[in-house]
Amino acid sequence: MNELYQPIETLPGVGEKRAQKYRKMGIATPYDLLMHFPRTYIDFTAPVMIADAENGEPVAVRVTVKQKLSPSFVKRGFSLYRVVVTDGVTEFLLVFYNTPYTYQAMKNGEEYYAYGKLSGGFLRREMQAPQVQRVDQALLLLPFYPQTTGLTSAMMRTNVLKALSYLDSQPFETLPAEMREGYQLVALVQALHDVHRPESKEALAEARHRLAFEELLQFQLGTLMMKHRANVQTASAMRRADLSDFYAGLPFSLTNAQQHAIDIICRDLCADKPMNRLLQGDVGSGKTILAFLAMIMAFENGWQSAIMVPTEVLAEQHFASLTALLESSGIEDACPVLLRGSCTAREKREIYEKIASGEAKMIVGTHALIQEAVTYPNLGLVITDEQHRFGVRQRMTLAGKGYPPNVLVMSATPIPRTLAMILYGDLDISVLDDMPRNRLPIRNCVVGTSYRETAYRFMEKQIEDGHQVYIICPMVEPNEEIPCENVTEYCQKIRKRFDAAIRVEALHGQMKPQQKQEIMNAFAAGEIQILVSTTVVEVGVNVPNATVMMIENAERFGLAQLHQLRGRVGRGSAQSYCIFMQGDGKKETSKRLEILNESNDGFYIAEQDLKLRGPGDLFGVRQSGIAVFQIADIYRDSAILKAASRAVNDLLSMDPELALPQNRELKKALDQYISRSEIASEFPG
């Protein structure tokens, strides 16, 4: 069993370079690889006839090779390979680009499954860049994995197969037998085999159910254990600070919901138990100003406070906003500091010294705040912004820096309250359910790709009026496995399409932090008119002058994430617009996206999404946007979440320390889950 926990490079087929790429993704052992679940599957279980397939729609077909045409070397670095195939009735072409190995492996007379989009007309149709498998070696549900540059799903499938072989040497189970029987869960070994190499949709559904149940169970166990620890702790009660002068200095009035929430936060801070509160509010509802007011109250009571955010872009923005608020309020000795992973060694030493000496009373930063080298002499308030990006371990680690500190976590992910109460069982919940008064509702439209040129003309008009534009693409670079728009090529295309006076720049998570910050600063200053980006702008980016958000391949994002992206516009007084560009043309996709047309209310969208999506959707887009979950989705798996909650309550009522013999393996798995729950500094891309 030890093989599962050896370094990933001990797995046959994984060399040093590939191991580095795996580690970049948080995969350090074969066990981690098995816990890195497919993001989707290609379904070859019901191939169609070419005559019945529509152009532009991805389909699976079963074909026989008739003839391999000679390769065409179009230009340096670009080769074309074509294979004539037939489904028994219709001949057509499979066209491959720069993939000689696939072309060479195909043999005349052999049968293959092919998957891709068809094009062409009456004379001959073709399928470009298809996924192909020999029929006698095929996986009818072919898994595709979240990956990084230099790693393909084909590579990962090969490595996963070897890792799966380690499971068969001896029994391997984490859940007590009584729980598995009571909740009708398949064995863990079977679930891992079936999620990576499913032989049927039914087997995949049962595997997903088991793995999602365990993931949600472990998450809730971790949070409830945190709550138990917090309940037995005492805190030094703060005195209620008079914040009226700060309210008066704000350029806006607090909404009723904001006022109610800050009153509750202040009440918590004045209690003799540590605050553990989730502040949940829709995009743009004004959570950040409440966090700053809480930090000011801590400062007035002589305590340090720290706010941890998931990206350096957001950390920079929060630091600038906090500094401006302190200056306008006349607070001169709070000595706020900004701590990021990209700080130089000298900068870090200076910041560490200011924090350790107590000179820095307010600390803003990324996960760099929880490094062992950072010591806080009197940390009284810990704030986690965009809390859904952080795992249990990060929350525990930062909270552990205080004695004990008050904890405020904030999230714009629109989780229905019934689910939030289960998911964040360690936290009291406050909801901001209204919006600042000067905000105009965003106007939305869901359109097909034929609308793209019209959208470009609309963008030109907005830019002429002095405004700015976001364009979001799902990928950083082209990927033959995933046919969708990417930032690299799209940015070049847009530069050619628009006037040279319009500055277009790209932004994505693979850039160096300094480069990303320079681009965001230039966009915020109005020097860039069109920003072509991945979802790196999803969280907290605030450019009030941006009035248009266009999201390419909107079908590839969950509704919660689309709503977050939409929230990057509509932050000023001008009318703003969001264009959801649907790339697949499917009716069910249009129906899902239409929910975004109906409302700008994230909580309404979450509730409607909950009704629309069912547990039987094995291949759908993940909706939750909660980075700590590998396979569970709180919308699709709401019933599983509730079942796991019942199991947790039963378990802890009988064995609160998980010390009984039947729970020891679960306790080990929980410890591993918490240790694996590392922060993602950016979303993929």
C-alpha cells in the first residue's frame, strides 16, 4: 500500500519533468493522482451514423479506415494528415493537424471510434482534429482531466492506469461498513476504478456518488471540528468603537443590509467567544468595506488584523482601497502592509519585522500570510476574502496565528442558504441581500457565434464613449483536446480586427505576478481599452469604467462562475452589458444560460440552477466554483450534501474524536484530506 504514497516519480512512466508538472498541479503521489478526477468524458456508448449528424455538433461515430492520404506539409511547423473512413454507408475524412503518431497508428481495414465536429457539404464531409480510439481497445467513456501545459489527458490516463493497479494489492477502504451499507455506497477501490475507467454510465454514476459523498463528508467533518474547537475557546472582548466618523467619510451610504451586518459583526467582536462568521453577499454588494470597518474596530482596540485573499491582483486592490480609507479617515499609525508571494526576499524580511514587532496593525496578503516565517504578536481579527477559494487547512492555519482570533470569512459565491448552513457548519451566517443604490441593473444577452461581429461593433461604440471592455476565454493557449477560444490567439485576432488606436492586452494566470499587476493597473487607469483574459479577473477586480463583458464559450462555465464574471462590470454609474457567447448551439445549453438573462440576482440564479440540474447529469459543467472540491458539486449534489450532513451528525454524536476502531481509517483519510486542501493561487488559466 505504501506505493500509493511514494513520490509521483516512482510511478512507472513518470520522469522528473513530468513529475514537476504534476507537482505544479498539487499531485505529489500516486494517491494524489487517483484523487485528481476527470473533468468530463467523451461518450462513445451510442455512436451515430454520419447521415444523421449535424455540422458543427460534436458526435461520436464508428468507422472503418478505407485509405490514408499522403501527408501535406502546408508550411514549416504545420502538417496536415487525412484519412478516408466510412461508417458503412457514408465516406468522409478525418483530418489531423501536427499529429503524425495518430495518423501512423491507424491501419487500413481497422475499426475506430472517432469524436469531433463535422463540417463540409454534399460532396464530402470531414471531421477535424478528432479524438480516435481503436474499437478493440476503446474506453467507451473516455476520461479527460484538468491539466497543465505539457501534460495531456492521454498521458494522465496511462499514469492513472498504473496507479490503479496499486489498489488491487490489498484492501483499501476509508468509510465504516455500516455507513456504506446505510447510504448504499460502493467500495472505495471500485469507485476509483469506475471513475477513471468506467465501463458504463451506471458504474460512473455510482462511483461519482460515492466519491462526492466522501468529499462532502470530509469537508463537513473538518469544519465542524473547527467549530468544536472554537466553542471551547474564549476571546478578549473588544469594546464597541464609534465608527460614525468613518461612515461620514465614505463616498456612499451603507445599505440597510450592510448596516445590519456590521452591527452583528461588531456585536460578535464584543463577545467573550471568538467570532466565526460567514458574510455572504452577491457580487458588488459591498462586503469589502465591512471587512475594512471591522479591521478599524480591531485597530481601535489595539489588535492586529489580517485579510487573506486568493490572488495577488485582488491583494493589491484591497491594499490600495484600505490605504485610501485610512487616509480619508485620518488614521495615521495603522501601518498597513501588503504581503505577497512575489515580494522580494528583502521586502519579505522588512514586512515580517513590521508584523512581528506589532508595528503593522493591518496586514493584507495572499496565502503568504500563513507561511511559518510570519508571526503575529496580537492577531485579533482574521478575514478570509473569497472564502470558497480556500480549504479547511488554510482557514485553520491563519486562525491558528492568533490567540484565538475572531474570524470573518466572506464569499460572493451564491450558495442557497439551506446548503450554506450545511456546508459551512462551523460558521454563523450573515447575508447582504441588497445592492448599493447607484448601481444600474446589467443588461444581458445570450447569443450564438454569428452575433460576434455585431458585438464587436457594439464594443467600438462603447469605447468611443470612453468605456472599456472585458473578453473572457476559457483557455490560455490552443488545446487540440478542447475546441474552444483561447486568450493567446484571440488577443491577436482582436488586435487585427480593431483600430490600432484601441489598445488590446492579454491577461492569464500563467503570467508572472508583476506582469499581471502591470496589465491590471494599466486597465484600471484606462490605458487599455480591451482586456482579453481568462477567469483570473473573476474575483474582486474593480474597474468602474468597464461597461462590457463578453464571455466566449459561455457553455464551458458554471452559472455561478458566469455570474461572478458578469460582476466585473456594472460597478460604476454607467449602464453595463454582458454578452454570453454560446459556442455549442445546444438547446439545453441555451436553456441553462437563459437563467442569466432572467436575473442579475446570484441567489435566484443559484436556486434556479438547483431546480434545472439533476443528479443524473454526469457530463455537465461544474457549477459550484468552490475550488476545494475535486468531484463534488453542491448544486448537482445537493441531495448528497444533505445525506453526508446526516452521516456527519450521526458519526460525531457517537464518536466525536473518530477514535473508535471502525472510524480510524476515516480519521486518517480526513487528516490527508485536510493536508491536501491547498489553496489555488489562481483558477486554472
